[in-house]
Amino acid sequence: MKIDEVELRLVRLPYRAPFRTSFGEESEKHALIVTVRSDGVEGYGEGVMDPLPHYREECIPGALHLLRNAFAPELMSRVVDHPSEVVARWVEWRGNPMAKTALELAVWDCYARQQNVPLRKLLGGERTDVPVGASLGMNPIAQTVDSVAWHVEQGYKRVKLKIEPGWDVELLAAVRAKFPDIELTVDANSAYTLEMMDLLHQIDEFGLHYIEQPLHWDDMLDHATLATKLRTELCLDESLTSPARVRMALDLKACSVVNVKVGRVGGLQAVREIHDLCVSRKVPMWCGGMLESGIGRAHNIHIATMPGFVFPGDTASASRTYARDITEQKLEATNGVMPVPSGPGIGVTLDRDFVKEVTESVEVIRR
């Protein structure tokens, strides 16, 4: 396939309610929507970098610069035989996996649409629906307990609570008192240190499925130490930025559960390599989310159909996050199960009128 043009569109979507984590509070999503066009067919990708580098080092202004001046021109300079080769062509530009992924995802989607097959078929996905969990931001305890109750009633297969020092033990005690048997996890977003072992031991007592990224966002060794001191399994998120980093974490025993976020690890080809590694070592995986719009969420749903993704992921109903999404198709779970969008590619198309309303900027790069 020959890519004729690349569109870079920045949109701003308000959340239904502010979402608070140990990073801070957010009230809206800034999403970079990338469209590639080839022989009259469009494919879509989404960049999950923030306006400022809160989650990892990348940010939207830097991503736009690289896409505009490096990745998109190189992509259009020669034929793409298969999407799996794309990121390897950009190896001379180090790092920046989220920017690379945003464009690579669009290529995968366009290629799948040209082949008239759903994206999951290209990834080896076996399911037509996937179990999903809910990730809850930091709200008052009574409100959180009510939210957990609602999600349990809706059939969500796992509930994840965001925590930080001072917002952990009391919260967990209240949730466990009412829901002693649900699959419960916590995500610390790197808010703890090994000097807080007394507090971490208290968290260890709540029968959690796993604790996600408790320590520094780029750490391996301290997590390996912590894993020997807790009964609860550790799951890494921010620390896993490539297949090589996943292999390192497993070799060091820094985690026994892997959260895969396609933007963080560098694209779908990287996901395929991580998937095969984890399957070979019998390490459970799940698909994480970044409060994506319907474009990124659809990609995540297709990823979660791969057989190694055995735990419920962050691919819950879009209506939990947005009053109105940018895709024409509604991505909604029923009884904790999300159907995979049907049709070729990721199976969703842009709601053009609404996209225009929420667009902050747009530019088109042509061959």
C-alpha cells in the first residue's frame, strides 16, 4: 500500500465528570486523531500522549513535531508491504513510542480495511467479545462505594481503584466491607516508595487481585524487591515501554501481571511480540486504557481479543467517560462484556459533524 496523505487532528473532549488520580485531576481529553489515506481508503489511529508530560515523557507538541517532520514523510516516501514493518523503519529516531503508535495504528486500520477483514483477524484475535473492568477515579469514599455498587450491578468483571498515600487503606476497608468477594485491584500510578512498607503491607491485606505500578514510573529493581515482600501480585504499567522492557521485568521478577497499553509499548507490532513472550512464559496480560476516544478504544477492544489477554481490561463503555464520543458507532458493554466492533478494520467511523465541533487544529501532510 502507498500512503497518499496523513491528517493530524487535535480534538478536545469534555469528560462526563472530572477524573482524579495521583497525577492530578482532569476534566477533558486532548486526543490526537491520525488519519492515513491510501487509494481512497482511510484508517484511524489515536495518540495518547498528554498536553504536558505527566504519564510518560511524551507530550502532544513534541509528537506533532515528530509526526509532521519525521514519521509521516518517511511513511509516505515508499510502499508499505505490511503494517508490521512500519515502526522498524523509524528506528533511527529513538523513543517516542506514543507518537509512532498513533501513526502505526492508522496504517494497521487502513490495511485491514483494504483487505476487508476486522483488525482482530490480523492480530490473531479469537473472540468476538471481551470481558471488561471499570477504573474509578478518586472520589469521596461514600461516592466511590456507590460507584462500585453500580458497576457490580452492571456486571463489570473487575473494579480498579486509584490510590495514593493517605487515600488507600480507609478507602479499601470501606469497599471491602460491602464487597468482600469482587475482583478488586488498585492502581497507584507510582505514588509509593519502599520506605512505605508498613503502608504497603496494610494494602496487602485486602485480598487484591494485583497492585498496579506502586513504585517509581521507570523502576524495575525496587519492584522486584517489593514483589518478594507482598502476597499480592504486582502488575507493571508505566515501566513497560517496549518488548525488551517487558522481558527485563519478567526476568527480574519485577511483576507477574502485564498491563499492555499499545501507545506506551510502541504499537501493534510491539503488542504482538509482548503477547507471544507472555504466552510463552504463562504470564497473564490485560489491555490497559488511557480514557481514549472511540478510535483508541476500538483498537484496544481488538487487541483484547488476542488469546493471551486473560484478565478484564480497561475497555469499558465509552458513555462512562464521554457524553458524546467522536465515532458514529457506540462502544457499550453489556453485563461486563464488550462486543468487538464489526466490519473491516477497527469497525468504527468518525462522526464528522461532531468531530468538527471539538477540533482544535488540523493539518494534512501530502506525498
